Amino acid sequence: MAERIRSADPVSQRQIEVAHAKGLQIVWDRYDAMQPQCGFGQLGLCCKVCNMGPCRIDPFGDGPKTGICGATADTIAARNLVQKIAVGASAHSDHGRDIAHALLLTARGEGKGYQILGRRKLNALAQELGVETDGRRIEEIAEEVAEILLAEFGKQEGELIFAQRAPEGQKKYWREAGIMPRGIDREIVEALHRTHIGVDNDYRSLILGGLKAALGDGWGGSMVATELSDVLFGEPWPVRAKINLGVLSEDEVNLVVHGHEPTLSEMIVKAAQEPEMVKLAKENGAKGINIAGICCTGNEILMRQGIPMAGNFLQQELAVSTGLVEAIVVDVQCIMPALTDVASRFHTKVISTSPKAKFPGATHIEFREEDALDIAREIVRTAVENFPNRDPEKVNKPEGTMDLVAGFTMENVFHHLGGRFRATYRPLNDAIIAGRIRGVAGVVGCNEVSIVHDSAHIAMVKELIKHDVLVVQTGCSAIACAKAGLLQPEAAFKYAGKGLQEVCEAVGIPPVLHLGSCVDNSRILMACVEMVKEGGIGEDISELPVAGAAPEWMSDKAISIGSYVVGSGIFTVFGRPLRVKGSRAVDEFLRKGLEDVVGATWEFEEDPIKAAHIMIEHINRKREALKLRPMMYAAEAA
Ligand code: SF4
Ligand code: MSK
């Protein structure tokens, strides 16, 4: 029987067929086996908050309209959503805490192998935080910066320091709605407390509580993660690299890093480059050591070092199914438990490293920042010594890679758009004002198995750039579009509208900019701050001609990101709807009611082309409100 098309990426589609030919059960098969999925769960109407339940509300027939305790569909749907926001915000924020901790140890000389490589960023942060720099060693400055930002997690009162970076208009919205985050952890705990039985039963109040926790992620946990990763590992700079399963090498040791935190992946790259390790690889019959990334830990080392990417979320099992992977090293988030099962069919070792994330069947080599480089060496050695166990009979080398440019940041886009002597967002704002660029869209988020892998990301982004919308990306969405060739300067001539093409050509950038990992969505917030500061296209973020989207989202982190992006005034379209459709009130509050509260709303649209046009219409309305000129090449673009 012919294989169903599961992926828009031909390399992945071929590998799915290879995996099936090998008799492997992978994510698409498990999805099929799970059908039909529970409609109550999909509508957000199943409650398991207390032990009198589970309760489920019947939205259509004569069944119960409240839970046993009397909770309505509105309460249950909102409570479920808030729990998801809290989980997503906690994941990002715990990541941010780990980076701050690694910086603190490094500053104190206790983080073996790390160096403070981002001096410019450190000095800028020191200035912002009021840390004295004159006559002080870089380690002293870094220690104080890390201590101040670590204290943001446990802060009980006041307002988050980085939230002060937002334009006054946004801060006014937050203060008036009572959702200005005080401390990163505090807001997550409070959001969860609200969802306990018999606490917050007003859907509006619940959702605002969720937004407060999410804002603590975007302007707190995630922003700390991004800023301090830049301090510790250096600020990214545009870099060319290769992407897709074809980066796995036939004659080298393939060590795949998967997860999210750069503290480990950076050290693995370092260890793999050491001459003794390369020598060991040769002694074991390999030509060298090939590190490749999956998901965001890959994005981190791609952005800073141009390390190749093997793929995104739905490609993790496919990478193992090549038979080429000596070790897949995982830390936290988005790692399928099924990996160990697929790996057991090959010589591949799954190496878990986080005390927070253990996997039955994996080899656990626990990571500690204090011994980071030694542990990374042990992991690389384990992979290298596994090379002779590779079974050529089981190897299917995937063909196909794509070139991309990654490594854009709020600061260096700034540099690129402004030119060396005009470091300013003026050229971007001017291009928007003049109607060369319609606006800017952030297209981010995961893969989701019910959607043909990567298809929605690629279709949406092509439609946006065709209509002169500059696209910024992070996470698995960036990986999807990179594999389709959209993250290289040449893509402007192939796919972009004429106005965007002119700007890309003048500045030398692709029409789609890779800004990094999931936590680096904070770079998108800061780019919006800079656009407001530069002037002429809105007094606060909610007035800018910008929009956000996550067409293939699936994780709780994506829900937290969507929440803080909407909460920060950016209209956002998700592909499949949030699980709130069982409550018309909650759905309408998210899609309309939030406009008055934070200046932006959500929309849900599964068709990526329709979704792109919803974003374009939104951007057009913002342009009209700002009385900007008509688009220069509107006729051609449309
Ligand atoms: Fe049922 Fe209420 Fe308990 Fe939820 S909190 S499980 S609706 S009794
Ligand atoms: S990895 S959260 S699948 S983007 Fe950041 Fe990708 Fe989504 Fe995980």
C-alpha cells in the first residue's frame, strides 16, 4: 500500500518510508492507533481537578452542564488552559534559572569549561541593572548580574525588571488589568493555586491570572534565558549552516543533541573538537565527530556556532531510524519517550542528562555545571566508542540537506538594517512607512502530528513574504522553513514580494530571519520594543503592524508563548484551536474580549493560507490606523 503523505519535507517522507520498511512504529502510527481522540478533552470540557471527578460537560445534548462541584464549562475550560500556561511558563523559566545558575558558577570560577564570551551583552546588562563596571573584573560584574536576575525568580513584590523594557502603553495595560508580573515563580504558583478546586471560578479572572504567569515567562524566565545565554556563550552572529537528516554522516561518529538547554550542548561541541577526542574517533574507525541538533538545543548551537541541524520535533525518531546515530543526547523538553524503543532496534544509545528528565531504557549520565566539560567528554567518548557497533546492514543514509543563514538577534538585525554606521531600526521603520515592507510577522512553534509535517509553516511563511511581510522565526518553525530553503538570501528573489525583495537585497538578509530557540521568542518582543522606540509606526506594541502565529503548535510552552505574545499586544493566530471551544464565553474572551484588556487577541485558523491572510488583514488595519502610505507594490503583491 502506498505511504500516506505525512511530511512536506521530502527527506522526512522518504525516511518515514524507510522506518516503516524496517518495521518501526513511529509517531504517525501511534497517532493513527489513538483515533478517535476524546471530544470532551479536545473541547476542554474534561475536569480532573479533584478526586470527585473526572467530570465532563456535555456541550450539545441533555448531559450534565456542570461538574459535581458545580463548575461550569467556562470555569473548566479556563482552568485547563491556565494549567497549561503555568506548565509552559515553568518549563521556560526553569531553563532561564539554569542558565543564570551556570553564569553564577562560571563567574565564581566553579563552572568548569565555561567562559564568559558575551562581554558586550554583559556590559549592556550591567548598565541596565545599575551594576558598577568601572575597575571591576568581568567575573565580578557577571556574578552581580547573575545574582540580580536569579532573584527575579523568587521575587515577591514589585515588578519584573525586564518588564520595564516594555513600552509605557503596554505597562499601562498590565497595571490596569492587574497582570504586571511581580516574580517569575510567584506568578506560576499563583496561576496554579487559582486552578485548585474551589478557588478562582471566574473565567476572565482565571485567564488574566494565566496571562500574568505567561508575561512572567516572556519578560522574565525566557528573557533571562536568552540574555544570559548571550553573556555566557556569546551573542549570535549571522552564520551559514546546513540542515536536514542528510547532515548525518556515513563515515563520522554522529552525536545528536536534542532538547533545549545550551549549557550541555555547548560543552559537547567543545569536547568533540578536542584533538584527543578526534584521535579517539579515528582509532575507532571514524573520520571524525559530527554533532547535529534536533529542536532547540540544536537551534542554540546552530545560532552561535553554525552546527548543522538534523531536524525538528517530528524528526527525532527518523534520525535514529537511519541507523547512523551513535548517541542521541537529551536534556529537557520535547523528547519523545518512544526514542528509547526506536533506539533499541539499532546500536544507538539514548543518553539522558537532566536530573529532571529520566527515560526508562536510556543511559543516564547526569549533567552538573560544576563538571560540565568532563561530563561532556564522557558523553562524547561514549558515542565515539559506540561507532564500531554501527551495523552497516541497518544503515539508510538519508540524502538531502539545505543551506540556511541563522544567527539573527534583536541587536544584529538592528546592525544589518541600520548598516555599520547607522545602527538603528530606522531603515526597517522607514521601509514599513514607505510601504515597501507591509509589516513583520513572528511565525514560531512546534510540529503537530495531525498536520502534514512542516506543511503549515512553509505555506504560511511563503504567503506572508509574498505579501511583503518580513518574517522572524524561532523553534521548530524556523527549522521547517530552513529545510524548505526560505532562510537564505536567495529566497527573497524566489518567493518575496517586490518591496520586501528590495529591502532584503539592499541589506543582504533573507526574507525569513532565524532568531533562535523557543526561549528566544523574547528577542521578538525586544525587536518590537525597538520598533516602537524608533518611532513612526505606533506608540506601543499593540499599534505596530505586526502579528504572530504558531501554525503547528502542540506544547504547553507554545501556549505560554502565545499568551505572553498576545498579552504583549501582538495579535496571534494559532493553527488548531486552544482546547477551549467547549466554552463559547472563554473562546470569545480570547478572540475578542482581550482587545480591551491587553490591546490584542488570539485567532484560530487551521488553513495556513487563510491564517496568513488573517494576519495580513490585521497588519493592513494597523497600517490604516497609523495612516501609513499604501503598499508600494500592492497590485503585484496581491
Ligand atoms: Fe468535577 Fe469539580 Fe472536581 Fe472538576 S473540580 S473534577 S468539575 S468536582
Ligand atoms: S522544540 S516547544 S516542539 S518549537 Fe523548542 Fe519545537 Fe515546540 Fe519543542
